[in-house]
Amino acid sequence: MRSSSGLVDINGLIKNFTFNPKEGIDNPVMVITEESESESSPCPRQCVLKREEGESYGFHMRLERGHEGHIIRNVSSGGVAERSGLRDGDRLLEVNNCYVDNVPHSEVAAAIRLSGNQLCLLVLDGEEYERILSQGKDLRGLIRDHKGESLKPPRLCHIKRDPASGLGISFTPVEGEKGHFSVSLVSGGAAAKAGVCKGDRLVWMNGAAVSDLTHSALSRMLKKCGDHLTILVIDSESEKSYAKQKMPILPSMAVPHNLPHRARKLHLVCGAEGYGFLLRLERTPSGRTHHIVREMESGSPAERAGMKDGEILLEVNGELVESLGHDEVVNKVKQSGQQVSVTTITPQGLDFYSKLGLSPLLFCEDESAEREKENMILSSLTEELLKNEVDATNKPRLCSLQKGPLGFGFNLDCVPQRSGTFISEVAFGGPGQSAGLHVGDIVMEVNGQNVEEKHLEDVIMLVKEGGHFLSLLVLDKSDDSKEKQTETPTRDISDSEEEDKYDISYL
């Protein structure tokens, strides 16, 4: 058999070799080629940014003509972003564990802004990103391969003291793990009703991370909390997964449970006499001045949209107005034409989030969208009932759910390495059970979108994006699949003397 000889330069040393096809992988050229191919495979990078109060993250995010994706630019030398590993030209794939490549640029920017002083980004080198798109590969698949597992979100739970049983919660240090605390509950107590589960790990209490606290310091905090307590918790297995991926557990990642206040996004359509409300600049009990909505006219667009007297105006068409002057805000409303989107919150709500160090926009409710979605679901349900007047045991069922204090009351699962999702658990007495879900039901559609070929994490994302109302089209796997349902909850202003000092405008 013919053979050939050559030279290979390895770490600066010249070595002779004789190529022999029978030797295969032991041949040095073969080894070097394989290593270079593996090194060229695209690999997302996780960047955790933590800044001080008032400090900038030190990067810009842009859209650029001729290029796809959200592009990282102007990374400040020595800044927070550069120290975290962010590089010019990187493409942004996830913000705080949420996929954003296909999300509008303004929404991605808002997610970053609302994260506060800590931010977790998953990025991909710009050239690798362009190459993957040119090859028609799936970015979500790349992320799945990189992470190896999907991460369950933490829960932000607000607990209101029960006169009889108190807060119904205590914390125990995890042996051998400093700054880690396990949750113990009073069965049926205030904490359990607020969405906390037995064995959860405590991450954050009333705005303070507990990782640097001793058990005695934590106990003192608990005693001083009064009648209300807001905590960030996560199940123990998920905590390990976050630690394995070196990802922080942040309130901006959380699913809210039992929060007493929520900002509301309202959509107003202008009437013949305008929007029908008064906008004033007033000083609130906190001592700060805010844009306050007042005197909603009966039957006006403002009243129909759900606007309430005394609420603070936070946004106009998605733009923050806190730092704007009265005339600037009025002009933004008037320049909207016949429709305007505003976000409001009560003074008590703003005070609640300020004490927690969170943005009131973090868990904003889009009331108009929720009402529209509810109407669509009810309409779909009516159509489905009409189509199924004749009972058929193996036809798809449309189940309409409204989120309760503990979520929708069911768990999802899948067969590993395969698309398709099924109901793995239904909470006793929860929304899922009330809607007619059964263990083993195969999920075919989520809010009208077919998910038969989607992976579990994609289906979970669709459920999360749906807000407080959910429509599931499911199919019985078999008569035997209706197993016993579990009782475990699823983790799933101014006084009259000052009135003339502030601006007032009718809109």
C-alpha cells in the first residue's frame, strides 16, 4: 500500500509522521483537524452584569440596516459590560432567561431597563450568528444544546399575615451551604396561599438578597416585617440548575403571586370631546411630584378603559414620563392622534415597589389586551361547544383557564428528546381541574397556536406569554390516562392651597 510522509508543527515543534489510513484517529493530522472543527462550533456566552446605583452598564443595543438581530455596540472600555465578557458586535439571544431574538427592539430595551442593577444576558458572537442564520439553523435549538435543560422561573410571593396563624412561614439554614435557606410552611397558612411551596429555597426578602445573611439576621428581618412580607423563592432542584449554569436568580425573572399592586396599561380611543380626563402635576404624600390623572368624565374613553381618579401616570405610548415636564406629557398624549396607550399605578402601588427596589412596570398588566383575550377565549369556547354537541370521546377539548393565586394549576412534561407536550399533573381544586384538564392530556394548541411539533420549553414560554387567561386545546391520550389528580399546587394629594402651583390640563 502506498504511504506518504510529511511534517506537522505542534506547539512550535516539528515532528515527522507517516500517514497510514489504517491508523485512523491516531494520526496526528486527524487529531488536529477534529480539534479545530470542534473549536469552530458556535457557542453562546452568558454575561452577568452587576452595576452600582447610578452606574451605567456601559453598552448600547442597536438595530442596523443589513444585519439581523439585536446588536451590542459601544462597549465601554473597563466598564461593567466589558468586564462581564460582552463584546462589540455580539447578538443578544436572551435577557434574564427569556428568548428575545424575535422580540421587538423596544420591548427588549424595556426588559433590560426594568431589570434594575443586575442583568443576565445570553449572547452569540456576531459572525457566528450570521453564519447560523445563513445555514438556516435554529437559534433556539442552539440555546437548548448549550444549556442542556430549561430553567423554571422563580416566584415573587407577597404574604399577608393571617390573624390566627401569622405569616405561616419559617426558614431553616441548608446544612453546608452558607447563605442558603429552606422554607417551612404552616399547612394552609398565609404563605402557602400566597404561592410559596414546602421546601422552596429563599432567594430574596423585602428587596434584600439573603445570600450574605446569617440565620439570626434573617430571623430579625422576619420579625420586623409587620403584617406583610414579599419574598423571592424557587424550588431546590431549580436552584441547583441556576447555580450549575452560573446564572443569578433575579426578581425580573419571576412569576408574580398575590402581589397587592400592579401597574396597568390602558388603551384609550379618542372621543368627540377628547379622552375625558384631567392631568395634573401634584405632590404625593411621599413628597415627590407626579403626573396624576383626575376627574374622569362619565362615559368617556378614559372611564371605559378603566382609568381611576388619583392614579399616577408612568408611561405614554411606552415612554417613561416621570422626568418630563407637564407640557411635554400633554403634547405626547395629543400627538398620539386618535389612540393612546398609558400606564398607570396607584400612589400606594408606587410606594410598594419603591420599598422593594423594583420598577412598578416589571409586572404590568395590559387590561385591554386581557379583556380582548378573554373575549376571544370565550368566543372560541362557544364555537367549540357548538361543534361538539354530539359527544365524542376522542375529540379535542378546548379548556379555558383563568390564573389563580397559585397559577393555572397544572404541570407540563414531554418525552425526552422529542417534540410534543402533555399534562403531567393537575392541582386539586385549581383552575386546571375546573377547566377539565386531566393527567395525560396531549396539548395541541396554546391560545390558538399549534404546538404539536414544539418542544416543552417553547410551550411553557407560550403559556407564560399568555398572561392571566389561557386557552388549551387538548386530546385524551387514552381512557386510562385520566389518573388521580394531585393535591400539590403547581409552580407552575395635593391640598387646595397648592393647586394653583401645579399645571393642569384637560385631555
